[in-house]
Amino acid sequence: MELSEIIPHIEVLIFASEKPLTSLDIVELINNSFGFLEERISLDQVETAVEGIKEKYAAEFYPFEVRESGGGWQFLTKKEFHKTIAQLNGDKFLKRLSNAALETLAIIGYKQPITKGEIEAIRGVNSDYSIQKLLEKELILISGRNEQLPGKPLVYATSKTFMDYFGINSAADLPKIKEVLADQIVEGTIINPADFTDNQVANAIAEIPADEEIIDGDVSALTVNEEGELIIEDSLSENDDSNTNDSTTDESNSDEEQNPQ
């Protein structure tokens, strides 16, 4: 069959399907539909046809497009028409997950497969209710049991509904944690003496002893005089002066004893 003959059938299948259709699904459905033909269509033909369909509905003329979401191809309305559609399905759009459910869903999405105990260890609270709600909404599913842990607890993972809801094809398409937190990271400011326009302040800061020197007690205080200069007071200076005065006094006394008037 020619591509021009295949394309309408692919469009109909994607449009009528209640779930996302993969390219392999489309190949099988079309070949079953035209089973009497000797020449069967191939995966390459379907993929080429789908690319043509995507390009067709990407035009501004159409309010919807063909996108790969939830692991397969779907007809989806374009985002600029969201507010219009929300008027029709307002109640559906207003139903949102609680913060607890979102936390649980995020942990499962990034840590799957994961047990309930591991989820609760991360959250620090009981997660029975959140997990039950996510199961009811079919955003997660039970993917098996962990045979390595005592009691062989159930293991949870995200579902195709989850991928379809968030417009991704696998858990690998989720944004990286570093990307999510990038805007929240604040780098410290490094201050160098050269950054100061006031040379006196820059020179004074450059003369400040290292931390270990301050800890040793060599510097007792930092003060600023009336001229704006930074003064480093040495805690040993007063003692040194007093010791010097004492020694001088002792020497003078000794001189007086040796040379009495």
C-alpha cells in the first residue's frame, strides 16, 4: 500500500483509540484489517506516515495535534486552548491531588520500584491513605513484591495513566532533581580585598590574620578609628608593654642598688 492510502487509516485508529497506540500496535491493527492483501505494511512505513501526520496537524490551522504521550500516539488539543476546554470539563480539571498525595507520587516516580515502608521512611509519616488514593486514580500500580525484604512487601511503580497525565513516555523523561532545584540554589558570595573601592578598607582586610591565628588569641579585637581605618588590637601588646616596663623598672632599681648616691 502507498503511504497516501495508509495515512487515513492511521489517523482513524489514533483518533478512535481510548488509549495511546504505539507504532507496533498500528502495524498490527492495519495488517489485521487488510489481511487479505499479499503485501503487508512495515514498521518503517507506519513511522514515516506518523511523521507526516504530525507535520500536518502541527499547522496553526488545527486546534489539536498528534503527540507521543503515555507510551503511544494520541490526538491532543494544543495548550493554547486549555482555558476553552476547561469551561466544558471544569469539574474534572478542578480535582487536584493533595500535597501528601503529590509527595508520595513524586517519591514513587523517582524511586520506583519502591515499597510502602521505603516511601514512609522518606516522608516520615504513614502513607496508607495517599497510596490508596493514587491507586484509585490509577496513577500508580502494584508491580510485584520485593522478595529480598521480610514479608515480601508490595512494590509500587507509576502507571501508563501517570505518563499520559504528565505527557511523558517513561519515568526517564521526568526532569532531573538538579534541574528542579536549580532555581533554589543560592551560591555564596566570595569577598576579595580587590573588590573594595576604598583602598584603606581593602588593605586593612588583607591584613586580618587567618582564622587559626585569631583562635590562638593573637588578636583580641578589631576596631575602626575616626578616620575610618581598621585597627587590629593585639591582645599581647598590653602585656608586652607592661612586661617591658616592669623589666625597665627592675633594671633601674638594680642600678640604684649598685650605685647608691
